[in-house]
Amino acid sequence: MKKSTKIILIIIVIVAAALIIINNFIRKDTDVLLAKVNDNEIFLSDIERTASMYGLQVTQEDAGLILDQLINNEVAQIYAQNTGMVNETGFKKDFEWQKKEVKKELLINTMLEDIAKSKTSMSEDELIEYVEENPYVKIRTIFIPVQDDTAKAEKEIYEAYGKLEKGADFERLQKKYTDKAYRTPNNKAELIKLEVLRNILPYDSSVPETNAFTQPVLTKHGYYIIKRYEDPTLKEIKEEVGTTIQNEKEDSYLNDYLKTFKENIIINDTNLEKGLASESNATDELIVATKGNMKLLYGTLKKYFNFFLTTEQRENLDYLDYKDISKQIALQEFLHRTALDDNYESSMNFISQWDAQSQEFDKNWDDYVVQQVYKDVISPAIQVSEDDIQNYYDAHKGEFIMDGIQQPISEVHYDISLELTNKKYQDWFTNVIDEYNITVEKYEENM
């Protein structure tokens, strides 16, 4: 991947979330300083935290890219302050709207959780019936991941298998060949559904008998040898996976509940089409969805469209896409009203969770500011037109020759678009840094 492509991908990953929630509990006085933007400091922990949010393992190169992005985020905040953007009408209002959306989601989840638990309690007889229909087995595994060296993993797994065939103890070999990260706590045997075990094994393999083990099995994750033990008792199943079984039952009930709830939502196609075709607020009072006596107005729907969809995305959606999105928004709105009608806002479960989430949300004003700068200022400024791409192609045709043949613009269109977008992106920040005399200091030797 070209560096410019990777930078753009990092940008997309970091700023695509509606609002980034970061916990700042790592002590800065023991941290490593990597950069300063004016007086704002960026530490190694900031990079690690950003990476962990997206499940990334940070390489030296990626750390540098993330550091550059965090520096840019600081520059974006300074831009918003110096231009007065944060004082514009509606800026704070949008932040409060997002907060209300988070509150709405929590209230809905509180209601759904309560409904699921109250409707799906499992008796002893029901558990027995469930286990009979979904039998569990007890297993241990020797697992060797396939990383860069497939041959090495294959050699190790067959070495372990050879020792097992000669009577070696399975648990001892498991400790020797399986990294601790892949073993269960205290090296306990684990319970899985018999159906899951069947799906792991090759189609032409049979499930091992009790106290027998499989041949090495290669999956996309790595090599396995699986040993089956005496089948678990009902007590063991209840203790080990009872919560999982209950959760499965709750999830199944909720899926049916939400499916039925959504099926009863009616979209008014005529009003939705009128709203989509209008640029004014005159259509805001049109009723676009109903369920019983609940109604969704186009003005509410439009708020979601404007906030979550870019102009380009909206232009590429057809009516059926809009209808599907509208029904999903109606589902959320009507669930929220149901939760309010049933007084879940007064439940202690909701109150205690919202108190904590509300305080955490308010800490994220800076992240919201960055998000709005990217959305309203930077994103429009770095748009690349077809003329831009054509002109670049014409001026650099010599760079697009492969095996002596000139590549057509269609083959390099995406790469050129990324290249130009990244240049505009970099130029925007360079210009802002110069215009507002922003001081950027980097201490990359500390990485």
C-alpha cells in the first residue's frame, strides 16, 4: 500500500465515528511526550489508546501516521476556535442533539433488556430440553496459529500429534505447544456445542469418541488438535454456559420482537417522496411513518439524513434505500416512545447508567469539535473532481505505463483520486498552520 493511501485510510478510521469517546485515566507524568501543538501535548498513551479503540497492533510506521493524525486533530481544534466556528448558531445544539441520541439509545436498550429478561426466564425443565436439542461436549485443544511461517506451524502441530499417538499426556502437550494467550483460564476444559465442533472439523471427518483426539485440523486461524472428554453434566453446563444459553434465548426473543415491531411500521411513500424532493422546511410536518398512534414527521427524519449522510452519499441513494433507512429510523423513534410511555426513564438501571454516560459524554467536546471541522470544512475542501483526475492523468501519463503499455485512466482512477485527495488534505493543514502561526513540535525519537 502506498503511503498516501495508508494515510487516507487512517484518516477515515479516526474521524468516521460519530463521536470518539476516550478515557483519559493514564497518568501523563509517567508517559512519553511525542509532540506539542502550541501548548497541547500528545503522549505515547494517546497513540496506544487510539490504536486499541480499533483493535490495531501499532507498528512503528503506523504509530507515526497516528501521531500525525492526532497533531492534525489539535490543529483542527485551533482552527475552530480562531475562526469562531464553535460560537456559530447550532454548533452547540448539534452536540446536545448527539447527547440526546446517546440517551435515547440507552433508554431503548434498557427497555429491551428488561423485556427480554422478563419473557425468557429458563426453568430447569427448559434447560434440560435445550441441552437435549443442543448437546454440549467437553474439549481441550492444542492450537498453533498460522502467522508468517506456515511451514513452522505445520511442523509443530504434527510433532505434537506424533507424541500423542505414542501416548503422551494431552494436557502437558497443550501447555507446551499452545501459547498461554490461547488457553482457557487455569487450563480448564471448555464446553462447546456439538454442532460447533462438527463445523470446525473437515466435512469428511467424524467427531472423536470420548477420550479420543482428532488429527491436526487446519482452519483460517491455525492448526488444531482437539481432544474430547466425558460429556459435561447438566450442572457443569449450567455453571459454565448457563449465562450464554440464557443470552441466546434472550437474543432470539428480541430478534422476533423487533421483527414484529418493525413489520407493523407503515411508511407513507407519497409523503416521503415529497420530503426527499423538497429543499425547504415546508415538508417538515409531513407524516412519513406510523405505528398505531405513533407518528414520525419528515423533519425528524431529515435531521438524521443531514447528520449521518454526506451529500455524495445522498446523491447515490435510490428511493428504496431511503425507504429502508427511514423504516430503521422509525423503528428507533417508536421504540424510544414506547420506552418513555412505559416509564423506563425512571428506572434505577437507566438512571445510574445515564448519570455515568452523560458525564463521560460531556468530556468529549473537543472530539466533537474535530469531527465538525472534518465534516463541514475539511471534507468539502478536499473533494476531487473528475476534471482534477483527468488533468493529473494527462500531466503524468509517463507514470502510468506497465510492461510498456499505457494504462487507461479507468485503471488508475482510484489511485489518482487518493493521491489528489491526500495532497489537498495535507495542503489544508499546512495553510492553517501558517495562517494562525501554530507551533508544531515532534519528538519522534521518543517513540
